[in-house]
Amino acid sequence: MKTIAIIVAGGRGKRLGRPKQFLKINGKPMLAWTVNAFQQVKSIDGIIIVAAADQLALAKKIRASKVIAIVAGGARRQDSVRHGLAALPKGAQIVLIHDGARPAVTSIVINKSIKAAREYGAAIAAVPVKDTLKIVDRRSSVVSETFDRDTIWAAQTPQTFTAPVIKKAYERLEHDVTDDAMAVEQLGIPVRIVMGSYENIKVTTPEDLAVVGIILKGR
């Protein structure tokens, strides 16, 4: 198995009141939609699901022939990713890491990510931001700086790497990171951007859940 997707699905869904990965979207658990997106991509050889320890039974109900392992996650996202990397089969060459709460990812984005990782070693899906972004002082709520919007992209997943690159990044990781690219950046390795999709949203709020339901229903 050369190309493996690790789907990180250990979130608690605090803003949704329960584990969001198992909320129903159009009659099917969100995680099932996410897994199926990778299941349908021919170049994906295997899928590893990382779920919270107390949600493993729910994760095991997700049926897909390419799922090769379901493992317990850790306290932080980066701990869960480490557990997923530890479950990689021998011979894995390309590793995609994807949020379980992004069920609307498309095969186009997945395939572009794989192609870029093969060529450059590290690639992430991202989209240009539409809004103007500002830094605000937490105490005074006063704007202290405005970013140049033309240079700011919103990172998404999948974030895709050659296996040696992402393994080395997590072996040497000493600080908290908010995505996998940050771990690779700390090695000094350039991370390539591939165009993601504005439909590839991360479900965090009830409003996100409704929007994703409409997106998936239209496919």
C-alpha cells in the first residue's frame, strides 16, 4: 500500500454539543461521508481512522473496504496524528492527513494534493481568504494591524506529504501545532499550496452542518 489517508476524527464537538463526526448529514454519519470521499479515489490504497478512545465502537460501524486500521487518538490533534502515523503499513510512500469534519472534500482536491506531494514532498489544500483579516488587541479590542489579503490563504485538509517527511516532522516536533504543515515547516521544508475548495469547510457550528448538508445533497 503506497498511498494512505489518515482521517483524524477525535474531536469532541463542543460547539455542537456532541461528537460532530457522528452527527447525521442527509441520513448518514459525517465520518461516513468523509471516509467515502477517500474510498472513491482510485489512487488511495488504504484509510486509517483515528477516533477518540470512547468512540471507537462508533467508528468501527463505518464500512469501507479500504479502511485498514481504526486507532485511538490522543489528547491533542497532533497526538492523534502521531497515532495514525504509527499505524502506517510498511511501504507507505504518500500520506494524506484529513479532518474527519471536512466531509465535502472532492476527489479533485485529493488527487491534486497527491500529485503535488509526489513532486514537492509536502503540499496542502488551501483557498485565498475572502475577508479582510485584522490583528486585534485582546484587552482593548482595538485593531493593531491589517493583513495584506492578497498573500493570505486559509489552510484546509488534506495535507499531504511523502512518508519520510511527515514521519520526521512528528518525530522532531516539540511544540504545539495547529496543522501538519506547521510541523513540516519547522524542519525548513517548503510546503506547496494546491487550490482547495470553498465547499471543503470544516464543520464546527450548526450552521456549518446545514451548509454541508446542502452541498452533499447536490452531488
